Amino acid sequence: MRPVFRPRAATQDHPLTRWALTLVAAAVVGLFLVLPLVTVFTEALSEGLATALNAFREPDAVAAIRLTLIAAAVAVPLNAVFGVAASWAVARFDFWGKGFLITLIDIPFSVSPVVSGLIYVLVFGLQGWLGPLLADHDVKIIFALPGIVLATMFVTFPFVARELIPLMVDQGRDEEEAAVSLGASGWSTFFRVTLPNIKWGLLYGVLLCNARAMGEFGAVSVVSGHIRGLTETMPLHIEALYNDYQYASAFAVASLLAMLALVTLALKAILEWRYADELSAVHHH
């Protein structure tokens, strides 16, 4: 009797292929993600726990941590508001220049953060377009908190909008139009219909925006002036410590920044586990 040939299904890979791809993925993740993260925490504790804790108690470190949190606390909510407004405009209205607006939203993805920082210096610096006017009114943007917030907002602006625009376009206007036809006001429609429909996409965008805001280096480096204790954020303070050969302190502060990122990932994982059905519906859109 001749053996019966059973062709493998088109979607079924050979076991060796699956194992090879799994090993390659695990090796890449371990080499480029896990190993550097482990190295950060190992180097932070290389001179003992007391040295690592003392790095957080230094006045410059405390100021850098506080400035980072302040910049993120200002930039993220503003970008959330701007992202929702931009998404609403793109998804709900047809107007001249709509494509141009979408292009503008994507600019921070394509422009180097250093270039964006230089643009703010050109506009708000002492020798910039608005610099003399601001100096006459004793308003300081560059080398101060406002410049850091503006630079952070620029590089993180697309995250919320880019998460919401496809979702809101796919959801359409039917539910909102039905609410309006039943007598609901614009704000009532937004809070009772629109916001519940986009809440998971909005939360994802906010988490990504917050992680990017706390870790931003390039744009903030240009507009901050690197004034220790005043305009240094955590990434800038880490660089300053490393350049001063204070490696243990630099890695200690870096470990705190890494832990904040891990907290963001943990929140994301908890949301995915707790609200798996709702999130799968969002990603389906």
C-alpha cells in the first residue's frame, strides 16, 4: 500500500522553524533589552546600597527628579487634551487642510529632538525671534522650566493623537449623532458617548506619552542649558554624573528612571489582563 501524503496546512509551520524563530526572538530580547536593564541595576549597586541611596539624596538629584516629574505632569495632560481635540477634529469633521493637519501631527516622529530644541532656541532664545520681546517683559522660556515643558510637549504630542485617530475614525459618528438627535448637548455627548468609547485608546496614549516625556533627552538638552539643580532633568543629570566619572551614582539614577518605565509597563500589563475583552476590541479597531 502506498503511503498517504498529507500536506501540511498553509498556516502550520515546521516545529524546527517555530523553535528557531523563538530562540532568535528570545536571544534578541535578552541581548538588547533584558541584559542592558540588568546591567543598569547591577552597576547601580556595584558600590553598595548605601551609595545608591545617597545618589538619590543629593540636592542636584532631588532637583532633577522633581523637574522631570513636573515637566511630565504638565506636558502629558496638555498633550492628552490636544490629542483628543486633534483626533476629534480629524475624525468627526471634513475641512480644508485636514491632510496637512495629520502631517503636522506626525512631524515630531520625523524631526530629530535636537532639531526641535534648536527651533525653540531660535524662536524664544535671547537672540531669537521673540527673545528681545520676552526679555523686555522679564519672561524666560529658554534655560527655564517653560522651555523644558514646551520641548517635552513637542516630542510627545503625536502619541495620544496617533492612538485615537484610527479608533475614532473607525467608530464613526452614529452614536454621537443619535445622542445629539435625542437632545444631548455637545459636552454631554462627549462625556457620555465619545469618552467611554475611546477611554482605553486614550489611556494607552497617555501611558506612552508619559514614558516618553520622562525619558526625553535631546530636545530638553538643547533648551535646558544644563544648569545643575535648576534645569537638569533626570536624563541630563545621569549624563552629567557619568561624565564626572560618578558611575555608581549615574546608574543609580538611571535605575530609578528604568523603574518608572517598568511601572508604566506593569500598568499596561495589568490593564491588558483586567480588561482583555475591551482592549482587544480597541486594538481590533
